[in-house]
Amino acid sequence: MRVSERAWGWLAPVGVTLFAFGLRLYHLGRPDTLAFDETYYAKHAWSMLQNGYVQDYVDNANERIIDGHTTHLMIAGQPTEIVHPEAGKWFIALGEWAFGLDPVGWRIASAVAGALMVLVLARMVRRLTGSTWIGCLAGFLLAMDGAQFVLSRLALLDIFVAFWLVCAVACLVADHDWILERLDRYRVIRPWQVGAGICFGLACGTKWSGVYTLAAFGLLVVLWEVVARRRAGRPALTWQTLAVGVPAFVTLVGIAFLVYLATWTGWLMHHGPYDTRFSLGHGSGFWDSLRSLWRYHERMYDFHTGEYLKSQHHPYASQAWGWLVLDRPVSVDVTNNVAAAKCGAPKGSGCIREVLILGNPAVWWPAAAASLAAVVAWVKTRDGRWAVPVLGVLTAWAPWLLFGDRPIFSYYAIAALPFMIVALCLVIDLIRRHVTTPRGVYGVWLGCGMLVTAVVAAFWYFHPILVGDLITYDAWRDRMWFDRWI
């Protein structure tokens, strides 16, 4: 029986997604420790699961958790100060609810989000290009990226920000196709816009950085529809903009705000201890809890923009201008000076075990170049498809250029990576549409084959320092292509 193109459009991306999920599940519990900022988010999630809000932990909590203890870890009734919204930690808590307070438990949600991001990206690129194989190529490139791979195996927040932003933009791309078939009248209720609003709310409810993408794509979706209606001979520009923009604002921003507020339900239900400890100064009613939450947001904002962070330093902090070319990866777990006999190293040398958040150069470098090409293509062709990678990359990456006076890390750019891959795939799609000779078609397939080969080879080569394999110091040093990677 012949499988239809529509069926292949789902079966092939799902196959790539299952492959990605399998990669991320293998030895998910390694390293068997609270790596990097897992010491905050994994413990915060467990406290939210147990108490509804984040409490302070006892001094030796990390050691007790690694030893398998899950009780008597927190200081009852003592809230701790949190500096990010709670949605991402609730997702981590779901994994801990299912598997317990251990490395698999606090990382499984990230693995699911990382794999599902592959599926959503593949489907979005398929919609943008009309090609199942280019959509699968996009998913495969994301699946084989080192930074996305490592973040899918850690209980950090950025993988959830990236996932929900990709979901939101994919909903808006689908909404664009949906409305093109319904230009006969204005639609107030748009199912795909509702979905985008929910996803944007969850992204912003994980980290505030998602608001930049919400703002840019909220304007883009209005521009897309106004242009489509003008081309179809619909009413005057001012009326079009209002009739399209007002419902879109209410749907996207309004729903995103309500979802964002809902992610704070645990805090709102237990705002009393926060009022007491942080002198927020409000009563016990519902409106009092909202006022307390507003005051607490002021504390969070002051933490991120105030003098405290500006006075801090971190060996793996880096400036955002270099993130898209892998200027400074982040080491989240390392064991040095292991005896040479442990890994077969020569005498006088030693072994090392490291987990490094390092992007795949065969993905990031071509995708960064394609992102620049996407800007040119958008200006020259005025094809709205190019806006997706251009705005996606700019809103997920460029705002960090303004925060160079505080420690920031290259893995924040993981939210930009899917859109960089979109740019690369749109460039490939543009080339394949313009070749008309068998030789040209062969060249496109050869180029894609070389890209995939390079991506697989690089992923295999760097894999030991992505998963914390014990390797010789010489083998580790060979993988440090630049001094900035050490």
C-alpha cells in the first residue's frame, strides 16, 4: 500500500523525533550529581511539588539527595528567593513526580521537551517549504546539535524557553496558512493564535526573555494578514490593521498574560510566607496576593538589572556577540586528574570527564551564515517566510547584547538555534527551487549529503565531552579547538 505524502509528513518527522529521544535517554542519569544550575532548579521543582512553593534547603541537601534521601531536605515554612518564573520548574517537577528525586527524575522533562522540539521544528519547516525531506533535515540538524543535546539532558530552564517559543511560532505559521483560506471575512477567534498565546505564556512563564519573541511575532502576524488582504483587494489599510491587530493583540498578549499568571498559582496560594520574609506588606485576600506578586516581580527585576549581578563574575560567562559562532561553551560538570590507568592514557598523562554545552560546529556555523543570508533574502524578495528565521534569531539572541555588564552564558542562545536552522533550510529550499538541470539537482543532493555527513561526524567526535565519558587528557585536548573552549 502506497503511503500518502500527508502521512509521510507525519511519519518521517516522528521517526526523527524518536531517534532524538532515544539519544537523549541513553545514560540520562549521568552525571550522577546536581550539575551546574540544577542545584537550584531541580531542588526548587521538588519543593514546589511537595509544598506548592519553593522553600530553603538545609546546608547539606545536595549530598543527601545524591545519597538517595528525599525527606528532611527543606526548612519548613521558609521560602527562598527565586529569580525566574515558575513554569519551567513545574515541568521539571512533573518528571520528579513520575520518577522521583534523582538525576533521571529531574532531567526527563528536558529530554521530552528537547525531542518534541525536533518534531515541531520539522513540521514547521515542512509547512514553510512544502517539503517533507527538508522538514526532516531541519529536525535532524537540531537532533544532532551538541548544545541542544546537552540541554535536553539537564534540568535547566532554557530548553523549555526554546521549546515553547518554537511551538508558538509554529502555531503562527499555521495560522497564516489557515487565514489565507478564509479571507472572506474577519475571524475574531483563531485557534492557532490561541495556541500561540498559550505557548508564549509558557515561554515567558519560564523566563522573561520570551517576551521579545512575543512582541515581534505579534506584529508580524498582523503584517502577514494585512498584506494578504491587500493583495486580495480587501478594505483600506487603516481598517485592516485595526480589524486584524486588535483581536491578535487580545488573543496573543491577553492569553499569554493569563497563562503566565496561572503559572504563579502555587506562589499566589502561599504568598503569606513571602510577604513575611521579604516584607511585601500585603494582606491575605486574592487582590492582596496579586499586589504581593507585583512587588515580588520588582525584586526579581532588580536582581537581574541591579548592582548585585553586575558585581558577579563567572569563568564561563561570555558576551552575546560571539554566541552564534560558538565563542565560549559552558562546562557544567568536570572531573580532572583521574588516574591514567582508568582510561588507558600513557604514563605521565591522565584522564578527564567533562560535560560541555558545546554546539555542533557543522550546524551552527552554516546556520549562522544562512541567518545573514535570510536578512538579504527577506529584503530582496519581501517573502514573509524569511521573517520567521530573521525575527526568531534576532529576538532570541540580540536582546542579550544589552546585558554585557552581568554574567550571561552562551547556552542562552539555544532559543535562537531552531530559527537559525530554519534559515539554513530555507536557503537550501531556495537553491533547490532554482536548479533546473539534472546536474544542479545532483549538486543539491550532494551538498545536503555532505552537510549531514559533517553533522553526524562532528556529533560523534564531540559526543564524549557532551555526555561525560572518561577519556584521555590528550583526546580531550584535541577536541578543544580553541583556547576559548577550555
